[in-house]
Amino acid sequence: MSQNKWYQLTSEEVLQLQQVDMQQGLPWEEAWKRQGEAGRNELTEGNRVSPITLLLNQFKDFMVLVLLGATLISGLLGEYLDAITIVVIIVMNGILGFTQEFRAERSLRALKELSAPNANVWREGAIHQIPARDLVPGDIILLESGDRIPADVRFLETNGVYIEESALTGESVAVSKQTAAIAHDEVPLGDQRNLGFMGTMVSRGTAKAVVVRIGMNTEMGKIADLIQNTESMETPLQHRLEQLGKILIIVAIALTVLVVVAGIMHGQQPYAMFLAGVSLAVAAIPEGLPAIVTIALALGVQRMIKRKAIVRKLPSVETLGCASVICSDKTGTLTQNKMTVTHLWVGGDVLEVTGDGYTPVGDIQIGGQNADLLKNPSLSRLLHVSVLCNNATLYEEKQELKRKKGKDSKENVVSVWNIKGDPTEGALVVLSAKSGITQESLSDKYKRIAEFPFDSERKRMSVLVTSENGRMACTKGAPDVLLQHCSYILWDGKVIPFTSTLKQKVMAANEGMARSALRVLGIAYKELKSTDRYDDYETVENGLVFIGLTGMIDPPRKEVREAISKCRKAGIKTIMITGDHQATAEAIAKQLGMIQGSGVSLSGQQLASMSDEDLEAKVNDTYVYARVSPEHKLRIVKALQRKGHVVAMTGDGVNDAPAIKAADIGIAMGITGTDVSKEASSLILSDDNFSTIVAAIEEGRGIYENIRKFIRYLLASNVGEIMTMFIAMIAGLPLPLVPIQILWVNLVTDGLPAMALGVDQAEKDLMQHKPRSSKENIFARRLGWKIISRGILIGVCTLAAFWLVLRADPSDAATLLKAQSVAFATLVMAQLIHVFDCRSSRSIFHRNPLQNRYLVLAVLSSLILMLAVMYVDTLQPIFKTVPLGWKDWILVLIAAGIPTFLMGLGSVLSPKRTKGSRPASYTSSKASFR
């Protein structure tokens, strides 16, 4: 039998196929035999990579191998400090990478923890409690409230059983289960009402069921398999840095060889040129780049933690900056995951209910005015019956705040209201509590004497209570079913016959609420005579008095609408992917302003019938996917990626984990999220707030721009150093810089200033541009031109200052020493001035140079280090420098300032961008939406 068709069979057919007697269960011998054939009922983790292998894999990266080569060269040159620094960088990066990958491997172990430890099984006519891993197909098991279902089962008997399946299907309301066969061919997971799934929880009722799938064949097993076989995407930053490293090394080595060859051809000593060339190569290769990237990401992570976003994988931070789509789960992410009554219909009037979540604070309003229960006895009776016909409990918890303001401060403790029991019943308890009608206030007046539980066939529930006025039946249920049992209606406080006209009004109100995606329940009651039977529900639930309708929904979070609007302004599309019903999903999406223009929604059933090509054709116009399975979520994410989008996937359930792992950046909920979704994610929202994603995207964009800033600075500086040496050798001039000076320039300018750029403030218009393309080159948006043009100018101006001093007496050793000192000072100063230019996408004149205090301090530190080697007597022989006079410094400052101020002046004089033109700082993604 196909794994997906058990719901089509009757109970008898299932038992026959499984070759088991429902009253006796499997014989022990047969069970052991089946276990040998089918294996254990547990989730496997596939081929696990050992921690040692994970650690060694971190040192196979191309850039790491190059850094090791640079370490060797630095050691040969006697630059042991440089060598030690590089080794520390390599080890730090290796440990960070190992930690991230090791934590990611734990996602399957978290999934295994959802398996039930034990099961009550019927074998050889008796009940036995056995480890759940020993269950086999055909085992008859017993389930009761609070049990976790140990395998995929087909229900044989149900007694008011409800299963909490939100972690698997995304549906926020517990689902009632039945035993009847389902005739349809393709039924979504959430609608397979005669099946129970491994890892879901029995919220109430009892049941007997037969095991039909175990281990990796279960729905939970399929998710485990998807996680195992879903490869994590390489982030754009990782890819670009690897490309950049290879390019820089090839270019640096090629230019260094040219410098050495040119110097030797012009009569320079081969040994001196070899040392100069090696020094130049070490300086030209930005071995500090990985460290600065790591530090920039780490500091960005600290800022994100303050904004409630916890990063699990460092490189994924910048991926948020080019996210063009956010795929979000509905339940608990866009909504509160708290069923709330928002509308009532009583006596022909529509009433609105205010308030948030389970907190019993709010009003019931008619036409904008608060309803008076004394003047509206029909409403009062509806609230009383809602509480009496109810098994849920509203309770208050006291929680301490993490940050205490004082030992005895009342602000240290906050009240949190929660529901114990069915969420639908909880919504009715909260509704009544908002008007002061609570279970406690009614406990002295009413005593429960009987209950007829809700089941999927009757679609209603009744409770019998007694009071000083006699006995009363309180009933709630599906309106279309309940109306058939009502003979009267409570209208304006009076019981009148329930005419066909009044019934039509009730049905019209019911349809209106349903169109708004509200879950509608009808409320009724009946005063019982002393002679009436109360042990038979058919007698009790006939001749009822209809009171009204309650409409409830899992409401959207207040802040989400604004967050989605911000995403839209930033060129980011938000898509809802949920296991809930299509009408409910569409209604929530419209409330949040998600669906734009000709946007459509698709159901899981429609998705199942579509090929990957058909899905790709519609994916840009679809804003809502409802009633989907984990496989569907994965298909949607991959279809968006094939269309060129960078996809962020949010979610909190087990069913979200495969798609979270496959997405370019997976985002899990910190409070309601399962361990499985968290372990598969790259980012965790500690407040479960969708708007935190917007803050994370802003940080991601800012971090990426800062990385571009210090790449621009480092490479322009390195180009300046290479061009200084290259042009001098081509022109047949003496060495403008000796090897130790080259290495000192590298140390002074590449360290602290570059690091300070990594924490630079974002430009004001950062979130007003479309996401950059995921295929964008690191040198895009004229960055390559800026690096080369500034680098060449720095080299030319440094060499010009060197030549102006040298021409006084080219053959004099003292003159050469002074000229080299001028070149050294000019090169350092040009780079320290240029670092302020790198803060702006336009020029140094477009941002306050003193805004970044860390950069100011870094530049001052570098300046002091440069002056130290020129004016401290003991250091002058080591670094081959001499003190400079004030005239020399005028030359140095003019030559050093020309590259930055000349280019900046051109930017100021150039025509300003016209309003509405494409911003210079961002390019639009090729993956645009129609």
C-alpha cells in the first residue's frame, strides 16, 4: 500500500493489510519478526562527520593556504610578529567555522528528541508499556491526553480526541480526529483526519490506533531525510571573498615579479630586489582581510543581539543585505498563535471585541460604544454559556524581568496570561473574562453534573449545570449543525420561535464571518425541566435556544504590517507559506497588506499538481501558499532561488526546518521555535517579532557596505604601494622604499584604520534601495574604478614626492635616505587621508569625517607609529629613516592629499543625480517581480 493512501482505507481494510486483530494485537514473536524486517522506530542521522574531520576541513580553503604561505615568507624575512598574527587569524577562523558546522549537525538530534520515549501497546490481548523505538507496523496502541504520538498511526477508535499538529502542519488549532475513510485522492497533511503523526501531541480525548509507518518512513522521518539531503547554501560573501583572494594573489605576485625583474634590469642588486619583491608581495596580499571581515561580522552580530536577532552563522549576516524575498510561516510568526474572539453576532447585531492575545483586557462594542450587559441580556447569556460549556483554563503567570532595576521594585515582575486546554475554548474564556465573567465567579452559582464531549460526527459539545433556578444545558458547535437542533432564539432578551427568516439571518451572519476567515462557533442553551432526561445527548440537545455566534481568529501581530511595508520600500517581497487553510491565510495576508496588484495564492493541492517549471512561472506573482507540506516549502524556496532570488525563510515548526536549511538564510523563532528549526537556522529572532527581520536586514546591508569600505581602502593602499615600486623600477629610479618600510606601512595602515571602517555608521539612505543582486561582483558599483584610480594616484604622488627630493643630488646617500623617508611619510599619510574618503559612496566631502570616533582614534594611533620610526633615534637605523623638516612636511601633505581631494572635488562638481534615478549605492536585482 502506498505510504500516502492509508487515509483512503476503512479501519477493517487497514487491519486486514497489517494482518492484526484489533482486540488481541500482535503476538510478541510476530512483533520481533517484523522489527527484524522493518527496523527500529527511530530517526537516523545518516553519515555523521567526526568533529576532527570538521575541524580539519576548515584549513582546506584556498585563502587559508595562501595565508600559510605568507606566514612562511614572513618567517624567512624575520618578521615573526607578522607570522604569529597570521597564524592566530587562521586558527580563529578555523574555530569559528568548526563551531558553526558542528552546531548545524545537531538539528537531527533535536528532531529525534520529539519522538515519544514509550508507548502503550496492545499485544497478545494485554496492554504493555514498551519503548517507542520497539514499535512495528501493525501494532495496536492506546493514546490519551498528554501523549506524544510515537509513530504514524491510523485511528481505529476515537473518543473526543484532538491532536496538536502545529509543529508539523502549521495549523494553530488542535485538530479533531475521526475513524472514517477519506475518499479523495490527494489530501493535504492537515486534512488527513483519520491519521496521527509521529511527534504530534494528543491535547485531549482518547483513541486506539494501528501503527502504519515507523522511523524514517513517517512524516517526521521525511523531514529528517530532507534535512540530511538539503545542502546549506554558500553565502555570497563567502563566494566573493574566495574569488577576491584568488584575484589579489595572482595580480600581486605578477606585479611583484615585474617589479623585481625591472629593478634587476636597471642595475639594482638581485638580493636587494628579491627582498623588496618578497616584502612587496607580503604587503600586497591583504592577509588581514579575513580577520577584519570576521571582526566586522562579530561586531555586527553584537549590534544585532541588541536588536533581538541572534546570529548562529557569521557569514550569513551579510546575506540578509541582498535578500529579495522573505518566506514566512504564518502561525506564531506573522500571527500571535493565540486564538482570539474578534466578532460576535447576537440578536441581529454585530459586535466587535478589542484586546490582544490571552490578556483579559478589552471591550465588547456595538457601533463603537461599549456594550452594557445589564441592557443586553442576550450578550450576557452568551458569555455565561461560553464559560460554562468549556474545559479550558485562563491563568496568570508572574515572570521576572532579566534586567532588575531594584531589589524590591515592582517593575521586576510582569504578568503573563496563558491558556491551559484547547485554544478555541481558551478564546471563549478570555472573551468572557473581558466582561468580568470568569470560571471562578460562576463556580458558586453553577455546578457541572454532566458533559457530552465534542466529536467530529456531532460537531458540538454540551455541558449540563445545576443552579438555584434548576438545570440548564449549555451547548456550542458548528453553526450549520447547531441550528438544526434549535427551536427558539434569544432575541432582545426574549425567547421567541426560531423562524426560517431568523435562521436565514443567522446563516448570512455565519457566512459573512467565514468569508473574513473567522472560525465560527454557535452558542445555545436550554432550560431543563425536572422530568427531562439528562443522560442522553439526543434529548438534551433538541429544542435548544439559539443565542448567537462567536467569530475568532489567530490575529496578526500589530507590528508586522509596518515591517512588511518597510520591506516593500527596501525592495523585498514577503511571502506567506503556511499549513493553514487558504481562506484563513488569504485573510491574514490582506490584513497585513501582503498581496500586491495581481498577486495570487496557491494551495498545497494545486502545488502538488504543478511541475517545477509551472511553479517557476507563477512564483513571482504568488504571495500566499496555503495547506502546504514540508516538501512544498522546500520546492517553493528552490523555485525562488532558481529565479535568481536570495531567499530568507522564517519559521518555528519542525515542518519549516528543511526549507530553513535550504534557504540562503534561515530564520527561526526564539520563543515558540522548536529546537529543530533553531538548529537548522542561521538567525534566531529572540522576540519572535517579524519586524526584527527588518532590523537584521538593515544591519546586514550595513555590514556588507562596511566590508566593501575596508576592501576599497586596503586594496587602494596596496595598489598605491605596488605602483610606487613598479613605476620607480620601470623608470630606472632607486628603490623609493626599503623592505622594512614596506612592511611597516602595511602594519601601520592596514590594521586599526581598516578595522575601524568595519564598525562605521551606515549611510542614511541604506534602506531606501532595492537589494543588490546576489550575483553582484565585489567590485561592482564602480568600486574597482575607485580602487585603481585612487591607488594609482597614491603611487604617482608618492613617487613624485620621492623624485622632487631625490633630484637635488641623486648620487648622494643622505639625499636618497631623505627621499625615501619623504616617500614613506607620503605613502602613509595618503592612505590615512584616503580612509576617510572610503566612508562615503561619493566622496570625503559628503560625510562628517569626525563622525566615526573609532576611525579618528585609529588614524591618530597610526600617525603616532609613523612619527615614532622617524623621530625616535633608536628606531631610525632600523627603518632607514631621517627626521623631516617643516618644508618637507608641506610637500608630504600636499602630495598625500591630492589623490583624495582631487577625486572628491570632481564628485562635488559633478551633476547631482536627478530625483527618481537609481541610487548609486545599490543596483536592482535581476530577479525583479512583475
